Amino acid sequence: MRSLHVGSAMIDIISIIEAENIERMTFSNDTRAFLMLEAGRKVPAQSITTHVGGGACNTAVALARRGWDAGVIVRVGRDLNAGAVREHLDREAVSRDWLVETDQAATGTAVMVASHDRNASIFVHRGANEGIGMECLPDAAFAGRDLVYIAALSSHSADAFGTIAAKGRAAGAMVAANPGIRQLTLRTEAVLQALGDIDLISINRVEAEALVPVMAARTSGAIASAIADAPDEAPALWSQGLTGGGVHLGLMRFLDGMRAAGPRYVVITDGTEGAWLAGPEGVIWHPSLPAKVAGTAGAGDAYCATLTAALAEGAAPARAMHEAAINAASVVSVVDTTAGLLDRAEIDRRASAPSQAMLFQAA
């Protein structure tokens, strides 16, 4: 099968700091935590390594290792970092026929500082990633694709979101999207208007809660969900629902409202609390899998890409979620975003263990 991945190519510089060398501040009434760097101090690092990442590259590598013919539309500068991106894609057998070079901006770079729970703070220079426009999106790039995957888009590139989805739909491909929080908050209407051309949209809980006010207004009086009896071990999100902008919305109403806008599947990932998938078969929850966390970057890309590919191949939703959880758990066991991605044979081997998926509402 053939896939096209549109989004970012990044150079990730990852610094692992031992807990005793950096202070972390947390709050008793907030879920956020802060790493504190002393001004002017040289902080010893356990390791500093450089890798290629970015949503389009990460998800293309995930599918290439699965056996797909994957290609990317990404934008890089004319610099040494661009060479590293090309070498990485070649090594992973990802086509870069539609990679675009520019001398107007540098290749995107991220500096990740990870300590304590390895949930890194990230300094980002998006650079060339911000300039994906119509000239980067020829129809020929979309022709013959079974899947068009739209990763998070930066700045002006996000203006092309609807065009990319429409081109994927016109080419007859399954269209999947994993927009970032900036897209969802700064270009909310543009994202929602494009949902009619999207088969699967994946967002995390924070991103879902950012959409709560607009979804509450859109679904008021229009969506009526039959709520199934929840088992005793039901995840908290089932009963608590989503809260954002001072507005509360039940999980089922949110999922139904999103699907009413067009997507066949709506995915909400919730970190260690697992993930939810709403589709024609009903609403399914699958737990995250145990992992010794070395770094959390790339877990979302691994999950969404694997889930989408499995569904495109015809897998049942519960099986697709199981495979996605397996690949995401493998990715967080290493510091970078792609070294932990598994090939198809290894995913199948690990998926022989029973899935722990739960059906919360039948179709």
C-alpha cells in the first residue's frame, strides 16, 4: 500500500538531564510541571544526541517499517541539516521525491530537555516547515495513494490544511489528520470545515478540550447519544467528560459531534490513560501498555500512524488500537521519535497477547 505524509521534518537535539542536576516544580492544584534552569549555569547532561524527527517523517517511517511504500511532502532549508533529513529518509526507504528545498529558511530544529519523568520541554524553531504552500502540493504527489496522512502543520503551512485534505479525497485516498494544538486553537474553523474530507482525525485530550466550547455550541440540541452502562473499571474520562474554556461536554456528545462533521473515525489519546476510538462500530477504549519511559516525543505519531494503517488494511478497530498501543509503547522506550518503531512482524508477534479493548457503546 502507498501513503503520502505531509507535515514537518525536524532535527531533534535531545538532552537527558539527571534529576539531581535540574529542579522540577509541580503544583498540588495543577497538572503542569516546570523544569527550572539556573541562569548562567553549565548543567551536566547524561547525554546529548541528534536525530531526525517531525510529524511527516515520523509517521512515514512508521509505515515504511510496516511494509508500506511511504513518501513525504516536507520543506527543508539548503543546509547541513537538510542533508541529514535526506539521509534519514533514504535509510528508512521513504521516498523524498516531493521534498522541497528553500534558501529562504533553515531546516526546522528542536531542542528537547528531558529529566525526571522524561516528558521533555521542547524549544522549537520551525523554519522551513512554516512555508508549505500550493507549489509544494502537486496533484501528481497524491495520485495512486491509499492513504494521505496530514501531520501537524506550522504557521502558514496550516493554511493549506483544507487543500491537502481535499486533494487526498479527490485522489481516492483514505485521509487521516493529526493537527496540533496551535492549528486547533488558531485555525479552529478551518480545521472543522475540512473534516468533510477527512476519514480519521486524531487529537489528544488537551486538544479535545480546546475544542469543547465550539463543539458544545455546534451540538447544542442536535446530538443525542444513548449512554451505555459503564463498567466499574471504566476510565475516568468516560464519566468526567471534557472541560475547556469554562464549558463541560460529555465524552459521547463530543465524539458524536466530531463524527457528525464528517470523519468516519475520531480518536482521542489520553496518555497513560489509554485512547478512545469512535467509529461506525461504536466507541472503543484501549489502555496504554506498560513501558519504561525514556522519552515521550513521537508517541502520538506512532500511535496515530499505526492505528490508521491497520484500519486502512482492514483490521478490526480493537485490533488496530492494540497494534497502535504496542508501537507507541515501543517508541517511548527510547529517547528519539523513530528508533523504537517496530516492523510488521514484531507488531504481529507482540499483538498475539489478548487485547484489553473495551466496547463502551455499540453502533
